[in-house]
Amino acid sequence: MDRNLAINLVRVTEAAAIESAKYLGRGDKDGADEAAVRAMRKMFSTVDIDGTVVIGEGEMDEAPMLYIGEKVGMGEGFEKVDIAVDPVEGTISVAKGFNNAISVIAMAPKGNLLHAPDMYMQKIAIGPKAKGKVSLDMPVPDILIATADALDKPLDKLTVTMLDRERHHNLIKICREMGCRIKFIMDGDVAAAIDTCFDHTGIDIMLGSGGAPEGVLAAAAIKCLGGDFQGRLIAEEDEEYERCMKMGVNPENLLEMEDLVKGEEVYFAATGITEGNLLKGVVFGHDDTAITHSIVMRAETGTIRFVEAIHRLSKKPYVYGLK
């Protein structure tokens, strides 16, 4: 794939982040999501791809979708690619003015991203130093010990991140009994998974369950960063189990990196909406400007770029003048 596509993806996440950030703390998560979707669709129409959304906004969010199967990009004649997208990963965080909301896209050649059903997934994310040392098939205490050993840290310095959810009660209990530090996230776990690959975030491992579509997005990012991500679908009802089997995914199987994201031609882009460990949030200036902070990566080269941009909103009314 053309390496210049990476920068074009950042333009898409920047537009979505700016529009969503206008809803910071306003208590309207659907409004924030809808604004991001509109901006993202508009900017996608300028990208030189024949893209198909294979992971869009799930039914869990009850929000306007970039729906699965939707065509994006310039269309016929350009490279056929799969797109995984979340215009606002962390809608509640935007609505309540919390941290770590991002706009995010992953892209790979057609057929290389898992078409994850909209259900929950058990997850583990680690950085490059712990890659190959842990597995979801291991007991949690063994996972924590192996991660600490790989990072040359005592357990009482190991920082685990997870969603603050009642379903994680037993996981929290084990981590505390092992003496580990825990950093809870309120909403959206893609950013938290990425944090495990950067020392300055202070996050060593992500555990717990969250949305399966977000799992594929996180796996794409971590593949670019040289870390590891594993997942296992959680089929709580017979209907969910049957749905997985029809999609060719056995929910009992461990999903490793190559099951989630195939090959090395993987692109990932994200722009901060609210302040986070990795990315700064959108800042609106007094002179009709917006400052964004983004990350863009390619798995093939391992290149990681942080992009800080100043946008003059009045110069792009076709995007930022949307009502």
C-alpha cells in the first residue's frame, strides 16, 4: 500500500476528533459521536482507497454508525482495503469530560482484518519487552509474575490497567492480592492497550474484557508497535455462540495477533479528543483554530509518527462547518 495513505488517515481522525471535542462535558455522547461520524465520512471521501468498513460502530453504543459493509474512500480504481474504525473511542469520556477519548482508524489489505462480531472479548495487551512471555491461557497470577519478570520490575511496581467494571471484580481482587498497582479506565480500552507499548505512560499490561471490535483496533496498533495482543470472544448466549461460528470464529479459541490482524501491511492512526496518557486532547484557540495531537504508524516499517497540527477551521468549511 502507498505509504502516503498514513498521513491521509490522520486527516480523517483529526476531523473526527475536532468535531467530537466540541461536545466535551456536554453530557451528549450520541451528539459527539454523530458529529465525528459526519466529519469522518466527509474526509474519507478524499482518500485514495476503495475501502470497506469491516469494523464500525457497534450496536452497544446505540449511535449513528459507519456501518459494517459501508464503502469509504474514492472508490473503484483504487486499492481495495479493509477499514476498522471508531470515530469516538470513549463516547462517555467525551460526554463527561473525562480523559483518554480518541478517534481511531486501522487499515489493511482486503481480508486482513478479523471481522469481529459486536460482543465482548477477553483481552491481554503487552509491550515489546513482554512479547511471547504471557498468554491468556495462563492463570492471572502467572501472567502478572511473567510480565514483571520480563520488565525486570517487582510486582509492587507493576501497573495493570483495565476498565472500571463490576465484571472485573475477581481480576481486581487477584491483582491487589499480588500487590500490583491498578490504573482504572472509565471508557474505551484501545488507548489503554496502546499505552502498554510506551514506557512514559507507566502502563505495563492491560487485562480484562471489552468490546471485540475495539480489540481488533488495538491489535492493529500494537502490531505496529512490536508488542502483543491476544483475545478470546465471550459468547454469553447461544445466539452469540452461533453468530461467531457462522462468521468462522470459534469463541473457545485463543485469538492471537495473526488471527486478528494478518500480515505487515497494517496502518493505524489515532487523534486525541480528550487529554490522555499518550495523546493530548483537542485545544480550541481564540482565533478560530484547533490544535490536534495524533499518532500514525505502519507495521511494515515500524515507523511511529506523532503529529501536532494547527487547523484553521474557517479554511475548511466543508468539514468544520457541518451542522
